[in-house]
Amino acid sequence: LAATTPMAQVRLGDSLGVLVRLLDDLDRRQEADDLFEQNLAHFTGVAEMVGPILLARGRWRTSYGDLSAAIDDLGAAVQVADSAGDRPTRGEARSCLRQLRGRDSSAFDRAWEELRVPLPGWLRYLSDDDQLLGRVTEWAGLWVPADSEAYLEGHADLLLTDEAEAALEHLIDANPGTGLLESRLEILRAARSDGIGNA
């Protein structure tokens, strides 16, 4: 059952989080870590369950200051949830990573370098300028192709940028599951790479 319903996925992750915090309070951190390992082993190959477990463990490791391990888990949660189409878990994990980087970007960036991958835009840009966010939101709401194209052309200096793409990804993380914003992200990327008229 747990592997088949989104609510069960959330409940498992939340329940593990509560249980390991109780174990932490009793100075039984190794048992808490073992509990995560057992659940990850049990659900091996079931990406819909592994993502929420990694997210819970990343949050737990954040709580006791193990930055590198937290980044590893949260980054893995993003990848697993993305492959499973689990946008809520992906959004939460990405939000956790942004919060961690916002607390101490120097320490975060040093730990991230160990992954040997560049910072993605949604993590490089931690906050969104109000004017930019307003333009991105307005454009995302235009569904008539001619209107959308005209708006992009009129605001290309703001919208055809890494910052605008990051802002749209932040909106997706905060509003997962609809698919509407993701389709706008595809159009924005195509406009940036192939030109507005070809997007």
C-alpha cells in the first residue's frame, strides 16, 4: 500500500522523521540512522518511496549539522523524486537545499563541490526579484500563443535569463503537480535556445 499512494509516501516520510527525532532525544542516533537504512533497503527500486525517505533523512541530518550528508540525501531525493514524477517531494527537497545554502552559502558551496556537478539555476538564485517574479507570473498566465510570444518579446531582457528560469522553477517547487508551469518552463527554455518564434 505504501508504495502505491502519495499520501502513504508522505506519511512514511513524516513518521520516520518523528521517530528519528525521538531517538535523537534519547541519544540513540545510530538507531535512527539504522532505521533509515532499513527503510531504504526495504523500498529499493521503488522510487516513489525512496524519495520521501531520503528527504526525511536529509532534514534529520540538517537538524544535527551534518551539512555534507544532508546535501547528499537532499540531492539524491531531488533526483529520485524527479525520475518518479514525484513533484511534491522534489519541490520540498529543492526548497530544503535552498534554505541550507541561504544559511551559509560558502560552507554549502564547498560541500556541494564534492558532488562534482555545477549548481543548478534553481539553487544558484535563492530569491526572486519582485519585478522579475511579477513578469514571470504574468507571462505564465498567458495561454494564447500570440499573446505569450508578444509578452516574451516585450520583456525578453527580463524573461530570457537564468534568473527568470530559476524564478519559474521556484514557482514550480511551490506549486507542484499541475504540470502547467512545467510546460511554461519548456517554452521558456526553447525560446532561450532556439528563439522566441521557434519556441
